[in-house]
Amino acid sequence: MTSIRRFLMVSMVAVVVGTALILLGVTYHTVRHEMDEQYDADLVQTAKLIAAFWRPGDVPDPSVIVLGDHEHRYQRYFSYQLWRRGQLLLASDGAPATPMLPLEHSESGGRYLEKDGWHAYGTPLSGDRWVVVAQSDHERGSLILNVVAAVLAPYVVSLPFVVLLIWLAIRRGLLPLRRLSQAVAARHADNLAPLNPTRPVRELSPLVSEINTLLARLEGALEREKRFTADAAHELRTLLMVLKLHADNAATLDDPAEVTASMRQLRRAIDRASRTVAQLLELARLNPQLLATRGNRCDAAAVARDTLTTLESLAEQHGQSLSLEMVASAPVALPAEALQMALRNLLDNACRYSPSGSRIRVIGERRDSRLRILITDGGPGLTPAERERFLGRFSRGHSDVPGAGLGLSIVDRVLSIYGGTLHYRLRTDNEPAAAVVELPLA
């Protein structure tokens, strides 16, 4: 499992250690370069100084160059030689007996050479004399390391404290996240109130906002589920009571005609119960995410033809006729299942609430970027107030017409999911009543 704390800790320590290594390398090379230049200049100046005091006829005294045991050890890292006509006249204690660089004249006068761990400089003098001075590379390296160590020692010594401070800072920085996690974990399953941190953190504000949005959605979904369950239970309880009443009447009656009438009422109650259960299942399936996975476009003309075919028997039962007048191709931005559900419920209402002999027409026409579908019938139509009332669950226009009062609620839910609208046109002397549906074209 990925850990933010571990990632931050490893990253910060890696940055600190990497910075130390880079600083070490840069410091070492910088100090090395500067010291090399400084010590090389010292070699030249020392050679010039010795040359200035060495007369052609002078013979140096060897006793002055002998180092005692108490002499500083760094002096042994500095050597010089005095040569005349190829003969070594004088050399420092520990210097080799051979020339530390070729005793050959050059155009620039002096010669410089790095060889065998020594930095040597020689300057020629008159009378075939040479002054050669040299410095050990070990001495320079030792001094450079001491300087670098002195520079980096405080950094290295403070590294454990820096790591500890980083750990404390990360722990303190992640504290609001841990508090938020504890606040969510401590909640009961039925507590869907918004999170309200006592100390808001800017970086956590988007997360808290999304959690609160999710909680609001869950609360709304649970509320709709509770309301739907209560309404469905009430309606089904009523239907079961009616079924039981008709069944008891049919069982206690002796007159065949009364038994037949009671059985007829029982069949009608069963049909109504079946329709109610079917519509409840349809309403429960209206999930935007579920429907969106089935495709978000269809041909409205083809869906309308299929829907009219399935309702022909219902229209014939009521002595009505169905017709379709729609453009040849009308692709709309919703799934075929959703459009068929909406049209089926609207046509079902038109058939059930229109008088016998009515002509029910489905007319589809393009209006800019939308498709306008009119379902005309022989009824009076609905006023805006009636429309709002019938959009509620289990709200019915006539109690003597079989139904559950869920049809318009289903239609309204489908259209709200996919950006459609529904309104009604009242019957006039020139136009029949109509349900007007507008859908976005694909």
C-alpha cells in the first residue's frame, strides 16, 4: 500500500542527502582548483626568491636545510634543488637526488611539471644553474580534504536533526488529513450531515467539498428511496386489500351472476396490481449511470413506431386509433429504452383517458437543435396545476380508470435525466389536447 508519509520522508531525505553530495563535490573541486592555483603561484615566487639570493659563485651550506625531529611535518612535503652544470649542489631534506623535472631551457623561461605525485617548477639561471622547487600532491590533497571537512562537518553533524525536523514537519503537515480520516471513521452509518472541520485546510478543502457533495447525494438518494418505499408499500397494501376483498366476496356469494361480477372486479384489480408493479420496477430502474452505459442516442422515429405497435391492442380495446407522423430520421440524445419508456407511458395515458373513438396521433418535427413530439388525444388536456399534481407518485386523474398514478412521474424522471421537457396543450376549437415533449437532437 502506498504511503504518503513514507513517500514524503524518503523524498525529503533523498533531497537533503543528494544536496550534501552535490555540495561535497562542488566544494572539493572548487577548493582543489583554487588551492592548485595558489600553491603553483607560491612555487613560482619561492623559486624566484631563491634565485634572487643565489650568486653564481656561491656554494650553499648544506647544514641549514637539515630538518629536526621537532620541525613541522608539512615542511617535508615541500622540496627544492639547486643544480649547476648538471650537478646537484643542494637539496632539501627528503628531496630526490635526480632532477624533479627536465633541466631544459624553454621559450617561457621557467618550466612546470606534475609527475609522480609532485608539482614541480624550475627556473634557469646564468652559468647553467637551475632552481627547482616542488610540492607534494599528498600535502595539497590533505589540506583540501581538511578544508572540505571543515565546511561540511556542521552539515553532516546536523543531518540527523534535519531528518528529525523533516519527520516532525511531515507528521504535523499530515495531521489535518488524519483528523479528517478519524472524523469520517467515527461517523455512524446514518449520519450524512456535511463535514465541518474546525480548522479548514486549503489543500483539503476540495476533498471535504467532494465528500460533502457525495453525502448530500447519498442523503437525497436515501430520502427518495424511503419515500418511494413508503408510497409503494401504501399502494401495494391497498391493492392487496382490494384483491382480498374481491376474493372473499367471490368465495361467499351464491348467485352465479354476482360471482361473475366479483371475479370481473378481481381480474381488474389484478391487472391494476400488475401494472403498478411493472411501473414501480420501471421507476426503480431510472438510474442515470445505468442507462448511460446502454448508449446515449437512438432514432426517435423507429422507437415511436415500435411503441405504437406494442399499444395497438390497448387502443383497439378502447375503440381508438393510433397514427405516427414523424420525420424519417430523428436521432435524439437518449437511449432507446428511456425514450420508449416515456412514450409508452404518455400513449398509455392518452388511451386510458381519451373517450372511445378518439384519434391518437404522434407527431414529430425538428425545432433547431431539438425534436418536438406531440401526442394528441381526444381528452381536454391538463392545466399547469394539474400537470404539477399528476407528476407526483400515485396521483391519478380518475379513480375508475385502472392505473397506479406513476406514469407521469416516470416520464418526468426520464426527461430530467436527458435534458428533455414536458408540457401540455389544452384542447381548443382548432387544436386537440396534446402532451408536448422536447428532446435534444444527437
